[in-house]
Amino acid sequence: MKRYFIIFITLILFCSSCFNNVINEETIEKDEVTQEIISITSLPEKEIPDSPLANESPLSADNIDDYLFLEDVLYIDLRSFSQQQSEGSIAGFKVIPFYEVIVWWEKQDNVLFTMSKPNDNYDSYLGDVGSFIPNYEESIQILENIFPRDKQIVFISTAGVEAAYMINLLTQYGYDASLLYNAGTFTNGIGNTTAYMNKEDHKYYIKGDSSYELEVTFNWGELTPINP
């Protein structure tokens, strides 16, 4: 009887040792993963601080996964809600549609700004700094409420164009362009750039659902129109 008891105790100690080894191995693996995640603690500096362009940005669909979930950084997806629903999105990004919510080509109700070519110069383009006209007295204040001036903001859009326009809009109203990042294309790849949704190794892609259509209306509430 004593012999069986000793054998039983030995088995318990042996299993306990195995269990501790498993815990230690899992802890090491978790620590390694955690270390990999927290090894990047800030966004890279922009080589051309004032540039809004995707092809001059240190962030892109190729590396954005490495720079997600950073403290004090805002991640904004400028596509429409219906695009997010059907095409998918990136974890951590908030959708604030650029067109028909922030900006439109002509004056529309509830759209904060109208985009118009600033002048007739050959080098002047639609979407440049200076081409955004506020539609309401509250437009700039709302812009500041959505996009704090003292934070780094990462934008992604359909093909990187709306992100460039958004950075130009904020720059027009005194934002520091070095804090504003164009992470490029979510939907449509440009040149050698693969769109984020089409990458095979995207880590934080949230799959879309095209089995239904989404229609969203947006209203800022009572605003004071600026008459031309």
C-alpha cells in the first residue's frame, strides 16, 4: 500500500514538473509575441514633413500592420460606410467618410466643406491647400473637434487620394503636416503598391460582407450656413 502511495506522489510531482515546463514555454512564447508587438512604440518620421502624398509617406499598406494600436495616434479610414461594410476594414481604424460628410465637389447640405480649384494657375490643382471652402460657420470648429491638432493621425483611403486631400485640408487650417500620415490604398492598388485588402499577409484585416447593401445618412445638426 505504501509503495503505491509513493508511486502516486512521484507521478504527481512528475506531472507538476511537466505542467510547469508547459507554462514556462507558453510564457516565453507570449513574452516574445508581446515584445514583438511593443517593440515599435512610435510612428516613423516623415522624410518630407509637409508632403500629403502616399508615395512620399513612410507608411503604406505594406507596413501599416507594424504601426497599429499606438497610444495617442488616431487611425482614420476615409472611405464610405458602405465601402467599409462590403470591402472590409483594418482593426483600429475609425471610418469618417471624406466625401459627402467632410467634403464634396459642390455645396451640399451637411457637408462641411466644398472643394474648388483655388485659381486658374496651371500648377494649381483641385484638392490642394487653399481649395477648401467652409460651408458653415462651425465647419472649422467641427474639424478641430474630430481631428485634434496635437495628435498624430494616420489616414487610409480607397487609393490614397482622399487621404492626401484630407491632409491638405487640415494643413490649410494650420495643422502641422508632419503629424499627418497618408497610409495609402485600402481598395485600389497603384503602380507596384498592393491594396491592403488584397494583401495575402495582412494581419488585422476585418473581412467585409457584400451579401447586403448599406445606406447611411449623416447629419451634423443645426449649423449656420455661410452665404457666398
